Amino acid sequence: MLTGMKRELVLLREAEVRQLLDPAACIAAVEQAFTAYSTGQAELPAVIHLDVPEQQGEVHVKSGHLKGGKHFAVKVACGFPGNVALGIPASNGLVLTFDAATGVPSALLLDNGYITDLRTGAAGAVAAKHLARMDAARVGIVGSGAQARFQARMLAHVRNFHELRIWGRDAQKTQACVDELRRDPALPRGCKFQAAASVSDAVEGADIVITVTASREPLVRPEWIKAGALVIAVGSDAPDKQELDVGVLAKANRIVADSLPQCLRLGEIHHAIELAAITEGQVAAELGEITAGLKPGRQSETEIIVCDLTGIGVQDVAAAALVLERARAAGAGQPLPL
């Protein structure tokens, strides 16, 4: 008589996830995920967006599967800015993984959005690794929330910058961000930190510009972008969000997407195409084509590159699978019979 296989789900909370998912490993996993996606080795459905307008809340549901992987995943990420006044984080979320052979739930990662934050920072680092000048010294970050911190910390793994300027709408919060990063041992030694008085002060002269806001109107103008700069656009993860003036993309020598089909629906590329500032044909590559070696990274010291990172589900799959693999090896987490 045949007996059923054991069905068990592992519950992991944020503290455990943080211990199991270190920045360097996350960067490597996300880089491999980009390669898999752009070489046809991943399944990626469209993003589900849900707005909760009465609270200015937004919910993103992303999922994906890396072919040959042991798990597929579904991630729910929430952003509710009003939470700050309640004394709780604005970002929340969880990741649910499933056994790719049976469809049985394998793990529930109650990470409170940590995986989303870290893998988003990792994507910025992967972009910088392949597209920024090797001698990139000045970094300008537009936005002063949690993701500004993650981008700075992850960038330090791939570039030894010596100046970081941060702009945010709230001067007090911006200064708090700067002070926190100044104390962070993960940032390059001897780096100079500055709270910028304006967006232009943060961007002008920067070798790497990273935008991490929820803006619905352009913040970064083309005349502020220097020759040889890399612009990494992170915040525009919904159709109505926009951080870059479309002239920034028109000025770029090359434009890179994390997922071209997705960037045609949301992010900076779709705004520029919609306003006829660029054509779809001007998007030179997906980031995964570059990590796979199918297309070149930076080709000159003077070219301006824009990388549109809208966030794709395979990043979550790769990070969550790494957490689960390490959890099982360490015997971490709480097993729950199904």
C-alpha cells in the first residue's frame, strides 16, 4: 500500500531571514536570476498591482520560477506611508515558496519586506557592477528612505566610491539617513557623506545616480547628468510612477531594462516611449543579457547609461530559495505539518 509523502512547511521570521541572507550571497543569487530570466530559463507572469487609495497604500504581487530550481515563489509587498505616524514600518510583506516538483507549499517567509529590500539593493549592485565606470567615485541618491540605505550598502560591494550625496523631501529624515550610513562599517572607509539641499545638488557630477522614490513626477533632469554616468532608476515600479525626465533617457547612449516587456508597461522606459522621447528599439539590452555575456556592459568611459529596474519576480525566487536552502542546512525555522 502506498503512503503519502510528508507535507511540511517551514516558517521563518524576519530575524532568521536576516541571518540566513547576507548581502554578498544575495547579489550573486540575483545576478544569476537575471541571467536565467534573459536566457529563457525562467517563468515570470505579469505583476499584480493593488491600490488602497484611502490609505495611499500600494500592494505588489510578484512571482516566478527558475527552471530546474527546487522552488517557485509568490511574493506580496506592501507600502503604506501612513504607517510611519503609527510607529510601524511603511513596508511590509511576505514570501511563500512551493516545491517545484509537487506544488506543495514549502516555506512561509514572514520577512516584513526584508527580502524585497535586499534583493532590490542587490539588483542595483548588479547593474553597477556591469554598467558603472570602474573608477566611479561620486554617488548621488535621490530618496532617503529604507531603499536609499540598501542601495548604498549593496553598491559598496561592487564599487569603492568616496563621496555619497543624498537628497530627500524631508530634510530631517535625509540627515538621519546620512548619519546612519556614515556610521555603517559596510560603507567605504574615508567616504564623505552629505545631505544634498536639492535634487540637482545630489545628481550633478555624480558617476552613479540612483533614484529610490515613489514620485509621480520627474525629479532628475538631463542637464544634470554628466558624461560617463550610470543612472539606476529603482522607484518607478508602477505605471504612474516617474522619477526621470524623459530627456534623461533621450540623452543616454544606452538604455538597459531588467525586463523589457515589464518596462514597456511601467517604469521609466514606458514613459519615454509614450512621450516619443525614445523608441523601443533604443533599449539596448536586458540586464540579464549583459550578465549572461550575450551583450556588452559598459563600452566606454564617457557613455551615459540608464538602467530601468522595475523589479522582477525571479529576484524574489532566487533570494527566497537561498534562504530556504540555508535554513534546511542549519535546521532553522519552525516546521508546520500541512
